[in-house]
Amino acid sequence: MLKIRGIDHIVLRTQNLDKLLWFYSEVLGCQLERTLGDDVGLNQLRAGNALIDIVTVDSELGKLGGGPPGPTNHNLDHLCLQVEVSSVNEILAHFAEYDITPGEIDVRYGATGFGQSVYVDDPDGNMVELKPV
């Protein structure tokens, strides 16, 4: 049987590359690790021990997923990122600095068991769950 250790990577398709790169790098602190040209359209950001891959919908990789993400064509339900903070209140304070309004705090189950988390939408409407660890 396989034993999963955590998220390796996710792939998000976008028409708003600059906005998504800003959100994941500036707001969430991910570092751009690798870019594979305009033709391939792959931008990889380091998120702890995982990667968030962002591809443009008009690139080689992006075209494989169909139409662009939007209100009725989401490319992802949500992703959950483990955040090294002592409480969800630190996450809320961080978002306040960027004038971003997150969703409600609730106790949810994830890879590390039950714990408080909060949801926020990225610029393409992808839901991101942030969970203190």
C-alpha cells in the first residue's frame, strides 16, 4: 500500500498569470522556483515541501484542460495549505494587511486531523483553505 506524506503539487490553469503569481508569491509567500517558457506556460512556485504549478490556458499545457476557469468552469474545488503559524488569527491578520476578506473560521478535517482553518479565494476564484500546523 502507498503511504501519502502530503501534497506534492497542484496545477492551476489561468488567464490571469500576473495576478496569480502575485497572490501566491506576495500574499502567501511562495517562491517562484522554475518557469518553462511561454509555449509550455508552466510556472512553479515552492509552497513548503509542495509545488503550486500555474499554467496559462492558452499554453501547451493549459489547452489540455479545456476552457478557462470562471464562475462555472472551476479548475479546482479547493486546495489546503498547511501554514506555520500558532493560530488562525495570525492568518486573518495577514490577510487584513492585503485588504483580503477571508471566509469563516471553522474546525475541519485534513491531513493533520481536525483543526481550525479559513478559506479565501485567489484572483481566479479558486478556493484556498489555510490551516495552522
